[in-house]
Amino acid sequence: MPENAELEQLKDELAKSAFGVTKKEVQDKGICINCKQPALPKCHSEAGKREYRISGMCEECFDKLFGE
């Protein structure tokens, strides 16, 4: 298995363990991996939208979890 594929598999396993779903599953539905609500309306900046693409977490949940 290529190194990138192994890393993606590990990230999917961690997300599934922590949130019950993978980033791809939530992004296919357009919801946040944490709050399970529509994500993009809760992304108020370009940085928030970028974070959603990276982690599947809306900006509001990201800010609550890691501080603004």
C-alpha cells in the first residue's frame, strides 16, 4: 500500500473512532464531522472553509475546540 494511502486509511480510522464517521462521509453530505449540521453556513471565513476541506469540521466547532 502506498504511503499516502496508509496515511489516509489511518486518518479515516481515527475520524471513525472519534466521530463515528469519516471526513469523506461528512463532506459528501455537506455536514460537520463534529456537530453533524450543515457545515458551510457555519464557515464564516476563507480559513474556515479551508479547514472544512482539511478536517471536515465547521469553523464554529473548530473555534470551540481549539479556541479562536
